[in-house]
Amino acid sequence: MTAYPSPRALLDKYDLRAKKSWGQNFLGDEAILDDIARLAAPRPGGRVLELGAGLGHLTARLLARGARVTAVERDRDMARVLRGELGDRITLLEADAARLDYAALAAQDPAGGPLAVVGNLPYHLTSPILFDLLDQAGTVTQATFLLQREVAERLAAAPGEKDWGVLSVFLQREADVSVERIVPPGAFHPPPKVHSAVIQALFRPPAAGAGVLDAARFRKLVKAGFAQRRKTLKNALEAGRVAPPEALASALQAAGIDPGRRGETLTIEEWAALERALGPADG
């Protein structure tokens, strides 16, 4: 591919600066960009939804691999760069990446089928984007994200590890998650103060995950279990008012879970079994 201008060169060309309040740190390392593009678009012709396309560095590499790219970008300045540098080679969607209708976007593709998602996510938007994605996981085949290293390791953690938490449970119930590489601050312009990491989440068919009766109750249950890590599971769930104490005690017994354990020790399957043991949700 023709060399794409560096982040600094593009910012100068369009008389722009990285917006600190938006968490803008532009990845310019060619080898890392190539790695992310390879993970996100393993085969030519695939449809890729890029969240927060920024100056278009990853976008250009996705195009070079033969991907059909829909670039989501809410910053009008960045959208101007994308139009100027990549033009009609991409479909540009000026929208909030944390408020997308993935099913509608998938339906716009003549070939149909679920989407592959990729993006360099600012720290303050990681949770909103992930929750929006998880709410619509059935329309996504895979997600490749560049995140703050601490967040990436949390998402890929195993039960009982210190990083195992709410988002670990929620994401891994839907997908197989792995940390693919660590990215140093110097790979960005301007460089952030922390290391980043690339993760890949390969989503399983909806029926293949740990089944629950009510997804909203499952989330409430897990959040309560992790809200006060020093408390026993019984006390944490009672404090979270997920269900009446007697119903919780009965469900813990039915699921074969010791109420004296800590929530961070439970596997995804145990959390799902506990939710099912509560019986049909009201309403």
C-alpha cells in the first residue's frame, strides 16, 4: 500500500491537534497497525466496522487487506480527515460508537451476516462501548480492540485472579477473549502515560454461552457479587437486593455454591447456574 501519512503529518496538514478531553492518542506504528488489521480482517472481502476511526491509519490498513470498511467517527474534525484521505473507499458514519444499532448496520450489507468490529477505544469510553456491544452480541462475530493494558488484562482474566471482575464475566460469557500483544506509549502520538494492549474476542453463537433465564437479572447478580469483594457471596448478594434473602439462600444451595465464598471465585457457569436457580424472573 502507498505509505499513509504519519499522525503528526496529518494533524499538521489539517491544522488540528489531538483532543485530550476526547482521549485522542493516534497509533502510528506500522507493524502494530498491520497486526491489528490482520486480526480484524483475516480474509479479503469481509465487512469490518471500525469504531473511532480517527485519522484513518488503521482504516487504511484494513482497506489494504481487502476489507469493506464502515468507519464510525463522531469527531467532525476527524471525519473531515477521513473524507479527505480515504474518500469513497469507506462508508463513513458520523455517530457515537457507544450508541450503535449493530443489527441495522449488518442489514445494510448485501452479503448479510454478523459484523467484525475493531477499534482503538479511549479509556473513558471502553465500558459504554462494551456494554452496547454485549447487548447486541448476536450480531457480532469478533471484536478486536486496542485498550489500556489494565483494562485488557481485566477482560481476559480467569476466575479467582485479582483482575477477574464484572466485565470479565459479561464478555467471556459471550466470547473467547485473548490478549494478543502489548503496545508501548511510544507507538502513539501523543504518547499516553500507560501501556496499551490488543485484545481479540471471538463471539460464540448465542446458544453456546452459559444460559440464563434473564440477562438483566444475571448482570445485576454479578454486579452485586463483585460490588463488595470483602463480603461473602451471601452477604454481598443480600446487600445488592437481587432477590429476597430466603430465595438467595435456596438458589445458592440448588446451584451447589457455598454462600461463604467470595464472588470473585465463581466461574461464569456458576454465576449462570445461580441465576437460573432463582427461577423465572417476575414480569
